[in-house]
Amino acid sequence: MRIPRLKLFSGKNCSLCDVAKAELAKVRQKRPFELEVVDIHEKGQEKWHNLYKWWIPVLHVEEKEVVKGRWTAQDVEKALDEWKAPGADK
């Protein structure tokens, strides 16, 4: 089975982003996934900054936005379940 690729859009001085990272750590104890963290405030990330500046943290599973703002480990697990469900885009 393929390991899902997650991308967390985050920023500096973002307390919700710190919570999101802790929630992802909980999920990672049970399920493997690759994680890329993108700081939307860094140079070269203008597209993501313009899109998500009011919404971080935002999580993509395999390039699909699945949660944004305040979310929990359960939300991530649900998104991963949907990703691996029969008929889900992979």
C-alpha cells in the first residue's frame, strides 16, 4: 500500500499551526505518512500566502485540501480513510 503524502501549510507565530503539528504527531503514531511543511510567508510561496493567509493551518492529502483552520487528529484520520477508500483518487 502506498504511503499518503500530506502537505501542511503553516506560518511563523501561528499557535493553531503548533496545535495542528501536535495533532499530526498523534496520527503519525498510528499511521504512516509523508509530511511536507510549507511556510506560506517564505519567499516563493506567494501563491499559497494569497490563498491561505487567513486560513492556516491548512492540510492537503495528495494535493487535495482536506482541512483548514482549527482541526483535530480525528479530522486527519477521516481524510486519510477517505483517501484510501475504494474509488478514492490515488
